[in-house]
Amino acid sequence: MENVILTVKGMSCGHCINSIEGNVGKLNGVQVVKVHLKEEKVDVSFDAKVVSLKEITDIIEDQGYDVE
């Protein structure tokens, strides 16, 4: 299991939290997704044998957020 903390710009409300946690959480191999709105961070725990970090960041960016 890998754990990463992503810096995500453009999040501003509860909808952003639900959108990111919901869509990333649907990916096979993702165990935990937690958005920290004020810190502009997203914690993700995932199985790198099942899903890649690029797939996770692509899902977030496809929703209009910037992953740094």
C-alpha cells in the first residue's frame, strides 16, 4: 500500500470534496481518499499494483483541479 499527499489547487467547497473523494475513491486499488480543503491537500492510500499515481492525478485534473 502506498500513501501520498497531493497538493491540489482550485478546491473551494464541499462539492469539491465530494467530487474528488467520490471519483478517486471509485478507482480499483484506492483504499482511502481524504481531502483537506484549507490545506489544499489530498491524502490517498492505494495499491500501486492495481492503480497508478498518474491515474489518480488524471482523475483529479479531469475535474478541473490542478495537481502540483
